[in-house]
Amino acid sequence: MEPLQQAILLRVNGHYQEARQLLLSLYEQDKDDPHISYQCAWVHDLLGMEKEAIPFYEHAINQGLSGQERRGALLGLGSTYRTIGEYHQSKKIFKQGMQEFPNANEFPVFLAMTLHNLGDNEKALKILLNKIVELTDDEGIQRYKKAIQFYADKLNEVWD
């Protein structure tokens, strides 16, 4: 088994410290491999080492990570920025993710959390209400879909 695959298997099986040690060793051998950088970021996040994860996420993205790994790296980076209070950076990354992966529903949902942190609760709730209507098959929600969509951006309006 290749060392990177071994490290991923260790991570998947919950052996985070072992995975981290192997990944850091691999990173020292090949700093230009975006897949290794991404896995380093991921394992640091799992270990609660968010600040240490950020440079690995950024490096992986800047080194040309693509596909589902890029999608995961953008989400991980945006989420990590949010958890350390870097809300404007988080917002920027989630918007980038939404541009690059317009059908990935996780980005607007995570953006809504960041908007809440930034005090833009109305916009956050609008995003979430629209995602609920878009994604649910619930009969009751679908029955009131038009009303939910209508009120989603009028939450603070009062009619006489």
C-alpha cells in the first residue's frame, strides 16, 4: 500500500496522530503534492489543530487540487476560518466554493453560519429557508413553498 493511502486509512480508522505523523513525513518529502497537503489539513482539523490546518488547506488549493478534494478543501478552509473567528475570510472562501461548485448545497449552508457570526442574521435565515424549500420533499414545506420563498427576504416587514 502506498504511504498516502496508508495515512488516509489511518485517518479513516480514527488513528489521527499516527496519520498526522505519516502525513507530515510525506509532506516534507513532497511539498508540491496537493493531495498530501489536503490530507495534512484534514487530519489537523480532526485533531482540533485548526490554525495549523489552514496553511495546508491554502497550499493544497493553490497547488491545483481539483474535483471532490478541492470541494472538500474549500469547505474545510472556510469552516476552519469560521471556527477561529476569521469570519470575513470564511465568507470569502464559501463564496468561492459556491462559484466553483454551484450545485454543492453545503457551501450556502456553511455561509449562512458565517453570516450569522457576522451579524447578518436576516441574510443567513433567507439562505437557509430557500435551501430548505429547494431540498426537502416534505409535503408540508412544499405546500407552503411559495409563502416561505416570498417571506424569506421580508422577515422584518410588518403588514397593516
